[in-house]
Amino acid sequence: MTGPGHNGGPTMEGGEGWRRHCWRQARESLLPHLPIEVVRLRVKRAAELGLDYRTYASVRAASGHDVVAFLFSSNALRLMPPLPALPEDRQARLASLSQCGRIAVVQGRLSPEAALQAGQGLLDRAHPAPYPLAPFSALREAVAAAHKGFPRDGVVLIGDMSLERDWSVAGRLAGYLPAERYFAPVSAAR
């Protein structure tokens, strides 16, 4: 019964246990059972991207696509004006990445050219970040310009501030990871 006066509670009709059983069976049949070879390839890909398997699998499940690029905020990379320098832990992580784009999104007084120079060849390109209090549409346009050439649902944003999480939502990216999680030492991240 649905209509006025119905509180949306469980049905009082018989057969609830059978319906629950059918629902569970249907849901389980929808979940993929991956062959071990596919799992091994995905574990290897996660390692190439510097991600633990659980994080990689959750991003892949949410977006339906592989991670093809990372957008790094200048805060996450610890690039600060007037003399930006990429810290050693950031250099090591960027150098270990393979088969994916590495894009910096720079904020404040830091120029994209200065970020690329500080990146020492470890960044593919750099773009200005969205203005911090920009409208949602401006955030979306700035993020789209930064990841141009890569499908948005294959790009993960690595950020260091809560405002940067909004960029991921505005750009409809594959996901967002906090910098402290992504750049954590390998033993702590796993």
C-alpha cells in the first residue's frame, strides 16, 4: 500500500524472507567474479600508479575506467612561491609513476612555468588552479582545461585542502585523494 497515510515501513505481506533471499541472490549475481589473471594485472597497475589495491579498485569501480592521469595541486606537491622546490618524497613518487599523465594545478602567485621548472621534468604540464571562491561552472571549466586530452573519469585529483575536493566534484573526476594519503611512505600506505 502506497499513498496517503503510508509511513514507508516494511510490508506486512507474507513472503518477506523469500523476497530478501531473491534480492541477495540477484545482487550477488551482478557482482563480478574476476579471473585471477585480471586481479593480478590490476594489482600491478595499482603499483604502477603508486596506489594501494583497495584505493585503485574503489576508484575503478566508481568511475568504471582505469586511472590515466593525476592532477596534483601545488599545495599537495608542496610548491610554494617565491622559490618553489619539489621535496624529495614528492620527486620520488612522481618519478615512480608510469603510464599516466602528471599534471600540476597551481594556485596563488605560483605560475605554471615555475611549477614545471620546479618539477624537473617529472610533470607533463601545469595549469592555473580555479579561483578559490569561483562559481561551480568556473571550477568545472578550469578543471576541464587542466585535464584536457584525458577522459575526466580516468583522472584522479591529489589535493591538500578541502576546497580542492570541490574541484574533483565540479570536474566530475574519477576521484580525490588527500596528499597525506597518496604521498605517505609505502609501508604506511599499504
